[in-house]
Amino acid sequence: MTAELVRGQNHPLSEVRLEIRVSAGTPVVAAATLSDESGRIHGVEWVAHPGAPTLPGLEVSRQAAADHRLAVDLDAVAETVHRVSVLLALPTGVGGPVDFGSLTPPVVAVTGLDGSEVAGFTLTGLGPESAVVALELYRRQGAWKVRAVGQGYAGGLADLLTDQGLAQAQQLASGIHEAVAQGLARSVPAPPSRTADGDRSRQAAASALGPDQGASPYGGQGTQGASEPYPASQGDQAPQSAGDAVASFPTGPADPSATTQPGTPAASGTGGPVDYRHPRRRNTAPPPPPPPAAPPAEPGRPAQPVAGDATGWSMEERLYNQVWGMFEDLARSTAAYRSAVDFADTRMERELDEVLSDPRSRIGGQADAARESARAKHAQLVDQARQVLDRDLAQLAAEAEVVEPALPPAYARWDNPAWHAYRVPMEMPMALRLGDLHLPESDRLRIPMLIRLPLERGLWIDSGRTGAPDGSFLDSHELRRLALDSAVAHTARLLAIHPADEFTVHVVDPAGSGAQAFAPLVRSGVLAAPAVGAAGVADILTRLTEHVDLVQMAVRGGAADALPPGFDTAQQLLVVNDFPHGFDDRAVTRLRYLADEGPSVGVHLMMVADREDAAGYGPLLDPLWRGLMRLTPVPDDHLADPWVGHAWTYEPALLPPGSQVLRQVLAQVAEARRLWRN
């Protein structure tokens, strides 16, 4: 079970012996501090760094490196330690980059000793900072959790350590950087890579920009780096493909299961078609059975894509990794295109400013010719970038055409033929499809939105005011109906992809306004009648709160098999309609408790609500909304990608009008549950 964290989010740790893996794309210093309940460091002996790399239960690297593995044994740390903070800093005095804003965002992952990833965090949004608290492991009620922090310091390690209460912060920071500089001086530089003659200009340009700027995956400002989208020595040539723009990008944003293996060659930087087997589509598992072989390509034409052409132990895992690879390829291609357009716009503005700055060239034919030349160069660059993007989109569309029909029901659209051959599964799948994603530049290309199971966060189906796909605005009644239809579709899919005895659904509908929408679930027998009224709300919330408390006590006490007889150990889903109608203060408190503590013990929340309806509670419910994944019942570009800054348009996975698939699937689920009970 892997959680991709965002800043401020926490996740429980089920193991105490861990590795913390850092991938930064450039040499960084990795350190760790131990602190008490108030977050203060008691002395330099509470800091593990290259000059003193080991502490009880903690070991860090002795040198600066682009990739680190920190060893942590939480059982071995002192009882007075309540927090372990992982720090990253840029080494000083070695000619490297001076701030994280000019680099690809570092990625930090918490893994078990077997390499299985527990949580990952991409440190986006950094600018002038040269030191950052990446994440922290902390005690809470006798258990350990990990929290994504991402707090940067422009003043470097000295300011960071001072902020954590260390009196000798300045001296220790100087000692750490001195130890790192000595280690770098003793290291042997890697030999220069061999390049073809045609690539010498690119190599020279990269050398001039420095080791951490020439390979920036994206241009522009912000977290994607401050370098231009391609080296100046290449003249007016835009990046030739998404692979060119990201040839040395070390890791991806969204799916930790698709990490690059050490020693894997980078994607080709010489242009050409998308490589469907690039390193970002590999995982850390041992060598799996070979994927299906692609049919031979005609001379001069790209290889034909094949469904399941990714690594994995099963076809399901291969398809999962392949879908994430398609998502990342589309993100990269679009980022490269936008970067090239931004560069063309900036260049044209600069050239026009130069014309206007010279009084002699403001009027007459010379000025007109200069302006026309600037616009022509702009159009050429944009057209060239668009051609590259169209080529990549065509290849991704060809891949989507073979992948979509091969998806299993958990990943498939409701109109996929896979549902006609549906059978109740014996095991829970890896992931769940919640809808589709696309970008404005590729409106016809849809990428399945897959979320790993079990759910790490609850779902919020937003029934508030939003625009319709055609630009018009829907009234509140229509939005509520669409939101309920979306909730029913998601609930039915969750029921269908779990074994008969491993998923239980409860519905709270205080006013009874969702009776018609929930009718297919009730008629099939997979759902009891929704709870109505304040008494029904209180009853279900009380039972689920007690369920969470019992499981937590059993897990912490190491007696998971000592639960009461007849206790329902299945995953629990609570669907709440028309919140906050029918909820008093006590019910709201229990709902927040379920949202915070429920996912870790198999109790999940799905809200169908308009946030403005709950505005009367003030900021009390802000943590609830932030802790849920917001989905909309109509297409909306609201899903932000912290990796490249795209705003993806989300489309819900709704049933086709008049389809009988839902009735047929629910009938099989109900029959399987009846047989299991008997």
C-alpha cells in the first residue's frame, strides 16, 4: 500500500525498520535530526550528518549524492525522541546550484527493508531555499507516522537548525559543509559520456549551463526549473520530443510503484518516437515474466504499441504501470510544448522591445520588417513544437486504442466489453478507476485515472455550483442529481471489484432525497435501506466509530484475532448524502474522526455535498474538505499535478444512458454475497 503525500499530509507506519530514499537529480546533503515532543533538538549529538553519520536507530550517508538511502530503526531511538526529521541541503563551496528552485523537485520515499514503498513525497514549490525539511517521522499515541513537510530555508542549514532550537546551529552547519567538501575532493569524477559528433554542440551547451541546469526537464519558472527549455547553442530548434525534454529526469510524480531501477539507461535524447518501454515504466520488483512482444515495425515507422507492454508480475500490474506511463508521457509532452511556446513568446517580446527601444527603427520599412521577422520566427517555433506534440499525441492515442479494450473491470470504463464477461473476483485489485483525465492540448486523448487500493483518502463528490461542459451553468437540482449518479457509479464499482465478503456499504441520507438514485443498489440487495433522519445518522456514525476504535486497539495491542465474534472485518464505505443536513455538532465530530482515522483501519468515506452548505460551521470543517479527494459530477479542470503544474480536466466515470451493465453486475454481486452468507 503506497501513499503519495502532499505537503502537510500524514500516513501511518506499519513497520519500524525503514529506509528513506532520496532522489534529487543533483548531489545534495542528507541529514536527520532527533527532537522532543516540542520539536526541539537538545544538542549537536541529536543530529546525524556526513561528519557524524550514525545515531542510535539512524544512519545517513557520509557524502553528498544525487541518491541517498537513510536507514531508520524506530525501535532503537531513545524514548525521549518523538520526532525524526529528514533534511536535505545543497552543498556549498563546490560550484553546484545554490537553490532548489533551479532544480527538478527532489523525491523522498519511505520504504520497507524489502524495497516496498510505504509513502512518497515530491518536494514541489521550492524557490530560493537551499535547505529543506523534507519529511518527519513522529510518535502519536504510541504509534509512528510519517508527515510530508517540505519546509524550505533560504538561509540554508544554519537557519534550518536554528529554527529547530539548536544553539550551535551556525557551527554545526559549517562543519557539515566542510565534511561534504572534503568528501567531494576525495571522490573520483565520472568519465565524460561519449556522444556522437552531431551531439557535441548539445554537450558543450550543457557544460556551459552547469551540471544541474542543462538537463532541466522543463523550462519556465516555478518548480520545474529556471533554465530555458533547450540550450541556446541549438539555435531556434525546439525540443524534438517529450523524451528530449526529460532525458535525465530521475523520477516521476504520481505513482511510486513505477520507480526507475538503478543503472537503467535514461530515455533517448536524440528525438524520435516515444519509447513505450522507457525507464519510468519499470518497477523495483525482480525481473518479471516477459511482456507481450510488439509486432515488428515497418522501416521508418515507430513500433506498434502493445497492451501490457510494461513490467509487472501479472497482466493487471503491467496494465497499471502502462497507464501511469501514458499519463507521465502526456504530462511530459505537454510540458515540453508549453515550455517551447513560452520561450517563443519571450523571444518575440524581446525582439519587439529591441525594435521599439531604438528611435531610428520605430517607423518606416525597417521597423515593419523587424516586427514581421520576429512574428515569423515565433510562428515557426510554435508550429515546430506543435508538430512534435501532435506526433507524440498520435503515438499515445495509438497506445490508448490497444490498452483500453484490454483493461480489467476495475480499470475499465462502464462501456468496456470487460463488464460483459464480469465475474465476482476472488481478490482485491491493485487500483480503481475513478474517471478520465485529459489536457486542453490533447482534448481527444483520455488517460484512465487509477487510484491505488485500499483508498488512502475519502472521496468528496462536489454537488456545488460549477460550469457544464458546454460552458453553461447547471442549476443546483441538476448538479445534485448528477453528483448522486456519480456516487452510485463509484459505489457500484467498489462493490463489484471486491470479493463478496470484503466490502460493506452504508448510506446516510437524512432527508431521503437520494432514494431514487440509491434504488438500484437497494433493489439488487447489495445495500440495506439508507439511514434517514437524525437518529439514523447517529446510529451509523456510532457503529462505525466503535468499529474504528476496536480495530485500532486490536492492532496496537497485537491482537487482531481477538475481535468480538461476528465482527465485520470487511472494508467499510460510508456514503453521506446532502451533508450537513441532519448533522448536529456531535455527528460532525464523529464524521471528522472517521475521515481522519478510518482509512488506516479500512473505513472509508464518500461525501456528496456542497461545501457552501456547510459554511455555517466556519473553518471547523476545513480539515475535512482538505482530507478528501474532490471529484466533480461534470468535467472540470480542477485536479492539480504538482509534478509539472498542469491542471488536468477530470471526467467522472458515469454509466452510459440506457445501459443495463449496472443491473447485471449488481445481480452477480448480490448472488455471490448470498452464497457467501449461506
